[in-house]
Amino acid sequence: MTILTAVPEDAFGYGRIVRRVGSESEVEAIVEQKSLAPGQDAPGEINSGIYAFRAATLLLHLNELTAGNNQGEYYLTDMARLLVEAGERVVAIEASDPGEVLGANTIPELVALDATLRAETAKRLMLAGVTIFRPDTCFIDADVEIGPDTVIEPYVQLRGKTRIGVDCLIRSSTVIENATLGDGVLVRQSCVITDSIVGNGAKLGPFAHLRPGSEIGEEAHIGNFVETKKARLGKGAKANHLSYLGDTEVGAGTNIGAGVITCNFDGVNKHPTVIGENAFVGSDSTLVAPIQIGDGAYIGAGSCITKNVPSDALAVGRGRQVTKEGWAAAKRKGRLGNC
């Protein structure tokens, strides 16, 4: 049996390693914290719970375990003593970094270990050329990859299998999970990006929400309070303000005005919206899917579009304006009655 051990600053709560007298590596027993006899709590070498056994020897003696202790429990750690008594060799190898093998018996201990791991992750990334301001405020998972010359501002969360390219700027309070960002991407404050792909040179936010399945092309813009879901934007496409693009394909160079909504759900099923290249969708328009807008087409502001629009056409779908001169003044004077 080989035991991985450690010598932490505080050994309380851990089983202790009792080494054989006169030996630097061999172990006589592992004694649990609750079973320590007077004087046995002095050793600072702890049991990590990580072992390597010769399988045949372990199985031969496994049925010798008993619950004859103060807690009435079966301890795998008793195998060290049992194997020594059977004439087998039990040795200990001390870990160079106790923090790598410490366990957690309480929530505060768990949080402390998590903080240590995340601090090491941030340090590794910074040594590789990533600037992380206030790393103690950032939440970066160990599997996250970030290219050099990228800057991470305070209170950013990078989760899961996120990949961020070189020379990006991720501004404060952004949350990115299982997403891939290319090179030179700007993510302004308080964006949420999940299971999405962002091309080189794209600009997002502030307060943008990229839901799963979003693909933002090179140099495209997703602006403040814009939400995408299974949306694909081509190179240089823009949706800068207050829009929802769901199950939508937007061609390169197309401009989506403020407040545009793609109505992708009919109450039962989801439907796609396809917008061509270099098109212009006016502010506050609703596109009722399934629908196609051709290349270079224009949609007048405030329109509700329910039919396909050919390339280079203008589509306007709204009520005609009616203006009645003097109506408001007459109303205030009570001349119109109730209406």
C-alpha cells in the first residue's frame, strides 16, 4: 500500500500518519482524528485519502476490516495497520503542495479550497500573458483558455470550456460560459454569453445576452439590451439596440434597427427568419416567422412584416397616419364629448 500524505498548517480533522520508528518512508498505521489517543494528535502528517494498492493483496485482507472503533464504522484506512501486521510493506509519499490534496468537511473549508484553486488558475493565466485586474473578484474555471494580451476586468465570470482569443477585452460583470471568442473581441459591461461562438473583432454589449446556439460573425455588433437565440449574424452585421433575434440568420452587412423583434414562436412551434446581406430593418419592426427578407431590402420603421420581401424591395406594414387639426384643443374644451 502506498499513501499520498501532506503536512498542512492545520492538521485538525484529518487522519494522522504514524510512521514506523527508524524508517523514513514506511507507515505503521493511519489513525482517524476521532480515534486519536492522547499524544497522537501531535503528528502533522495527514492522510490525503489517495492510495495505491497491490489489488490481490488488498482483496485478500479486505474482509479483515471491522467496525470495532468508537464510531462503529468501517475504515479503509485500517488497511494500513492490517497489511503491516500481515508483513506487507506500507509506505507514504508526501505531496509537495498540501493544498492539492486537502479535503473539505465544512462549507467554509470548501470555499477556501475553491479560492485557492481559482487563485492558481488566475496566476497561471497571467504568467501566460493575460491581464486580470482584481483576480480575487473574478470566477475563472480551471479549463478556461485565454490568449495573451487579453484583458479581464473585475467581477468577470468565465465558466466551463470557454475559449477566448488574443487581444480581447472583457469588461466588468460579464458572464461567459462554454463559449468561444475569437481574437480582438470587445465584450462591454454586464453581458451574458452561453454556448455561443463570437468571431474576430466582434463587439458586444453592454447588457447583451447571447443564448445557446448564437454565432456572431467577424466585426459584427450586438449592442445594448439585444438578445439572440440560435441566431447567426454575418460579417459586419449590426443589431445595436433593444432587439430580440431568435432562430434568425442575418446576412453580412445588414443593419437591424432598434426594437426589432423576430417573432419565432407561434405558440406551438419555432420558425426561422432569414435576412439577406446588406439589408436594412427599420426600428420597432416585427418580422413574423417563417419569413425571408432578400438581399438589400428595406423594411420601413414600425412595420409588421408577415410575407417574404424580395431583394432590393421596400416593405412597409403599418396603419396609415391620420392627423386631425385642432382635435386636441377641442377635446380639452369639452366640445367632442366622450369618445
